[in-house]
Amino acid sequence: MISKSSSSLALLLLALAVFAAIPDPHHSVPQSPVILGWGGSRLVENTVYSNTTIPSIVFPFKNASDQEVLARRIVEMGLNAIRISFAPYCTNPNGFMSPYNATRLDRAIRIGQTLGVWIIVDYHGYEDMSNSTVAGCWLSFWRNVLTDFSSKYEKIIWEPLNEPMNINENVTLLENYYQNWINQARAMGDTHWIVVQNLCSFECNLCPSGNGDCPAAVNGYPRVTDPLGHVFISLHTYMSYNVYHNSWNNTAAEDLARNYYFTMINGTILTGFPIMDTEGGPGPTQRTFSNGTKINCPDLMTTGTTGYCATNLHFIKTLTALLEAHTPQAINWIWWPAGDWSTTPKATQLGAISPNSWGTLIPWQPLPAYSLSISSTTGGTTFPGAGNYTYIPGAAVNVTAIPEGGYKFRAWQDNSTGLPAADRVELLMSADQNLVAVFSPVLHDVAVENLSLEGSLPTSGRPTQVIVTARNLGDVAETFNVTFYCNSDNVGSQLVRNLGNGSSVTLSFSWDTTGLRPGTYLLKMASGPVSGETALANNNLTISVNLPSHPDTNSPTALPVSLGSAIFMGTAGFTTIILGMFLARRRLR
């Protein structure tokens, strides 16, 4: 958006004659998504952090960049798009809008994906169609971008050139270059929407003002074809005091807004494509004389890059209302500038949508959005952290539970459908949601699950294998000892290493009965305890074993014993397990 020159009345009359040939307004126009938002964010702004107190909801354990803060604010305002700009690679690669960088573009796209917003990727150049050499560079540059990012995100919109200029008013040349761009993109398999600019977005001779505010400006739209029909036409719309100072009042502002509006809808009739105006705003507040002297508009409200006057604020309010009221659906608009480079006093990194700036004074119908409240119980945090967030409908939001030391994530509590117990959950935003991550202390619990003898019943003087199964009933892997006791004597111990939670291990101990007198023996297995374990009742298991003098002993005697655990009794060919007591046996001699 730069000051415009004037043209003669003859040119205006000629343009009006051309306008009379516009096709039937009732022919079909492709349906497009409704896209409303703000531009002005430079690509570099996703690596700039003006406010270090806002945590990111995109990049874990990082602060939110200026670009992320802006995108989140746009969504909170009921809008669904952000225009990200970078300097023209082929004509001014280190320009103010910041150099192109693939890593930064990837970060911008990740911000868009997280919030569910449309990302307009703006090659913020002017002269990249001025000759075949630079146009070849421009086309080659975009081939590389499409190779890297065509499959990244379905809500990318490509804006191949910000405002075409220095092509000698040659709309045919403009059409050819845009058509080459579209053909290349579709041949590469890209299916995204594409923005093509009216020649008058920068400056043209079709209208006396040099802007697209007269009927002839419709002929500044390039007439291209696209097999997918995914093309937006755009006309940048401002009311600069330098251009319109002779009629600086609300009536003139309303007339100008209507004239731009008529150019847009007639452009749709002419080209068959829907509209997305990728820049618009009040416009510059100063008039510049031939000697370089500058004066402000008489109704100046504030200065700087996001400054405005009362009259051109009325203009952009009127134009916004016209676009919003259009049927069968609103005309898409992306206003300018919202970014961290504003020189307006008290403006923040939000630029024109900073508190009390002109972007907050324009009424529009907010698009649907849903809130997500995230919190957690004691013992952990989440990513994104606890707070209230706003998302576009259909956004897929990933939330991760992060337990503190000594705690474990247990479950999600929410106000919608049941969620899996996994510590990372994806929410598809279709309603307001309240999500709580539930944590509890880590459970440490190892247990002896089973104890038995292997093979035949024991006989004095023979080794017997004692089999034990230990299980980890806790939440984390554990290392512990399993110790075998006969009566109160320690027979042996084995170390169990890193037994996973829910897993079990079976161990074998050799019980050497050499030198033992026939009789009843209590065999006990003890697991752990492990650090932090409080439920100790299942750590031990005891069985009672009768050790006869020879295998065919078979004469029981009664002997009551209380063990409080499982008891194993053996005779030749007969085994019984009794809880709480057993019958000792009378031996035959």
C-alpha cells in the first residue's frame, strides 16, 4: 500500500466502456470457505519474544513468540486467518518483511495447525513480474517452497505476489505469470487455494485515483484458469489522506467503500472466482507535497504505522460492514497491519489490534470458536499448561499430562465423551470443553503370588525344588530380592531386576532336606519390600510341608496351626491346601 497517481477522464470513460462488457452476474461462482483475519506478521516474528511471561501452546517448554501471541489473539477475536509475510526472494531478499527461511515457515505452519487457523503465505514483493529473468527466479523459488510444504497443512493459502507493479499496466502479462504459477503448482500435486492480485492493488491507470475504486478497475483482475477452482481474487483497499484529501468526510468515505465493494463483486462476475481481500485498512494519515512537506489529516486520531484518522476509520468500518453483509456468504477479508513492528504509541506486538487501536473499533460478526479449559490435580502439570484457550472448530488439540516426581498420571476428566487413559490425548474441538489431568502418588507394590513344590513330594535327605511367582503390582519397574525361608532360617535369596509394572517372574529355589528330621516345616517366600511400599500384606506367602521319612508314609495326626496364609500339606500321592489351619499327620512306623 503506497501512494497512487492520477489518470485522465478519458481513461475513465474508456474503462467504463470496457466495464459494460462484463458477463452475466448470475453465472455460478465456486463456493469458498469463509476466511477472516489479519495480516502484517513478518515471518521472523515466530522467533521474536516480546513478552516472556506467556508460555507457548505450540512448542513445549518455550515462551510464546510474537507470532503465536498474535495468532491466538486473532482466534480469540472470532477470526480464523493470519497472513504471514516475508521479503521477496528475487528482488529484495533481505527486505523489511524479513528473509525467507524454511524453518521459520514450518514454525508458522505449526502455529496455524495448533489453532486450526488459515495461514496465508505472502511473498511480499512488487516487481517480481517486471521481466522474464526475475519472473523465472520467482517461479523457481516457489517450486522449492511447494516441494517443502504442499503436504504440510490443508489450510495453507498461497499468495504468490503481494502487489504486482512495473509491468506497464499489462494485465495480459500479469495473467500469464499467474497462470504459469498455477500450472506449476497443480503439476506438482498442490491443491491449496491461491490468491491473485488486481493490478490496482499497488497502483494502476484504470481509475483517476490510481486505486481500484472505479468501474474500470475490474479489468485489473487477471483472468486465469484452475482445474480445481481454488483461486481467490484480491484488491487491496485503503483511504489514504494523500490521495483523497480533496473529499475528506464521512460521505466520501462511504462512497469509496461502496466503490471498492462494487469492484470486488464485479471481479467475481468477470473471473468466476470468489474474493479474499488480503489487505485493507484506514490508510496513511499524511499528505505529501511536491517539496517533501507533509501534513496530517485534520481529524488525526493517532500516528505511526497503525495510525488513523476519524474519516478513514469510518471508511474501513463501512467497507467491513459491506463485506460482512454480502450474500449468500460474507466476502473474505484480511486487514492490515497486525504485527510487532508498529510505531504507533502504546501499540503492542499486536499492531492494529492492540488494545484501543483501530482494529478493535471495527464491528464484525465473530466466527464460531470453542474454549478449552485445562487444569490438573496435585502431582503434575500439562502441556499446554493450566489455563483457558480458544480454538477454531475442528482444530485437533493435543494435550499431554506431565507427572511430577513421585506421582503418576491416572486419568483425564472431561465434560464430553470418555477419554483414553494415555498421558497424551487429542481433542477435536466441536464444543467448549473442560479437561482435568488427574495424578496420584506412584504405587510401589511387589507381591508373592504363588508358592509350590516342583514334582514329587519331598522326602528327607533329597533336594526339592521350591517354585515361587512374584509380581509387580505397582506403577513403575522395581528391583528387589525374593528370599526363601525354612521355618525361620534363611535358605537363600535371588535378585529380581527391573520387573516392569504388571509383570511377573517365576523363580526356582533348591531346598536341601539333607539332615532334616521328618516332620512339618514352614516354607516362606518374602519379596522386597521396595522403597515407598506401604501395602506389605502380600509381600510374604507361607506353605506348610510335611517331610516324611520315606515316600509311602501315610498316617496323619492332628495338629492345629494358624498361619494367616496358604498352607501346603503333602503325603505320598495326596496334596491339599488349607487357609488358616492344617492337620498334621500321624506317621506309620
